[in-house]
Amino acid sequence: MPKPYTPNDAWSRKAAKEGFRARSVYKLMELDERFHLLKPGQTVLDLAAAPGSWLQYASKRIGPKGLAIGFDLKPIAPIADNVRTFEQDITQPEKIDSLLEAEHLPAIGLVLSDIAPSTSGIRDVDQWRSIELNQAVLAIAERWLTSGGFCVLKVFRGADFDGFLREVKAQWKDVRIATPRASRDRSKEVYLVMKKL
Ligand SMILES: C[S@@+](CC[C@H](N)C(=O)[O-])C[C@H]1O[C@@H](n2cnc3c(N)ncnc32)[C@H](O)[C@@H]1O
């Protein structure tokens, strides 16, 4: 029996206490501990970054020589000197390309995405939207991520999940499925962690 939704659960209280903007930071922390994703000096893209807890954590892990760039439909309040953010729909690849080209970035070593569509309440529709958004994320990662770099995606399990996973496995290596402890018990979300060929 899934637990009911609790907006002020232990993870949210911990995030508030530790100064993080969202409970989802603990999902990235666990993935980072398991897969060693973030490194000092790295350049990182976060596609769907608001309110910014992943960027807060990434900023600390990459340090002053690193750079984290976040995109979201919503504005993101300033985080640190090594973080830049853009209010931008990630399904507009030409806009993402021109913003990134203007930054003259070093090689991008990690692409993160915790993207979630605004929910319609119809489970299959929401799941399909999540897949569509992740296809946009993958297209950006294929264009911008350096070879051997990690990409992390959030996907919802459902009717289209197996097909999407096959698609991912055909184009990426070492594809792993992870469910961090902070993913709500009632949620169908999983994270795919993969490496660029
Ligand atoms: C779960 S939140 C991300 C939380 C973030 N990882 C953090 O730690 O603060 C999902 C985000 O996806 C964003 N999003 C949904 N569709 C998007 C799109 N097409 N382009 C950019 N961002 C999008 C939403 O605005 C929302 O802020």
C-alpha cells in the first residue's frame, strides 16, 4: 500500500534545515555517491533545474573552477558565482544551442535532468509527456555532452517505459536504473544513469 503524499515529510524538513531549496537534492546526492557523477572543475548542465537544489549541490561539488548551467521554464533565484541559469524551455533546441554557444564552455562532463511535466492527472498522458521531455533532454545531451560523460534522467514507469529504455540502451552505454531513497514511496519515478559512447 503506497504511503500518502506528505508535502512536509522528513526529506523536506531535512532540506529546509540544511538550506536546500527542494527535497530532490537527496536523490542527486545518493546518485552521486553511487555513480561518482560530480567532480571538482567539471562543467555541468542541469536541464529543468528550478528551484535549484541540484544546482546548489553541484555548485559545492564542482567548486570554484567548475561551472553549472541550469535551464528551466521557471526563473531560478541566484545560487553562486559558479552557477548560471536561464529561463528557457528545453524543448526548443535551437535556443538552447545558441545560449550554450554564447557561453564558450569547456567540455561538458555531466548532464542532469529531473524534468517533470505539469501533470494532467491522466497517468498515461503524464507518463508520455515525461518521455517526450526526456527525448528532448537526450537530444541536448547527445549534442553537448563529452564522450564518456554521464547523463542522468528522471523517468516515470508506465506503458511507454520499456520502449524508451530500449531506445536509450541502443544509443548509450552502461545504462542503469536507480531509485533513490528520497523518491517518494507512492511515486513511479526512477532515474536512468548512462554514459555517452
Ligand atoms: C522536479 S522539478 C526539478 C527540481 C530540481 N531538480 C531541484 O532540485 O530544484 C522539475 C522541473 O521541470 C521543469 N520543466 C518542465 N518542463 C520543462 C521544459 N519544457 N523546459 C524546462 N524546464 C521544464 C519544471 O518547471 C520544474 O521546475
